[in-house]
Amino acid sequence: MSKQDLENGNLEDFIELAQDQEASYYLVNRETYETIEVGQRVRITAGLDQLEPSPPIRTVVSLEQIND
């Protein structure tokens, strides 16, 4: 999702997207989280374990910022 999509979107669209069966939530530690900006593209490696709500929750092991 791009920064523009986030800025111009509406809450209903975000709720629908969050409930997509292909979606996942990713937990990132605060230190890493504070180095990225909303809408910035990243490549993540997630741990093998995941929590089972829908969508699943996964823990980020590594995060690489992608510069377009």
C-alpha cells in the first residue's frame, strides 16, 4: 500500500483490506519501526511461528528498506 493510498483512503477500505484472507499483520520492534515511514516499501523476513487470528500475526525477523 502506498503512502498516497494511506493519505487518500477511507476507514472502510482499510478495514476491508485488513480482513482479506491473503493479508497478514507483522509485529516489528519499536527501534526498527521508528526507522521507516508510512507508505515506505520494505522487504521483510518473518519468523516461522504465527498467531492464528484472521488475518494471521507474524513476527518480523529482519526488515530491509527498499529505495525506489
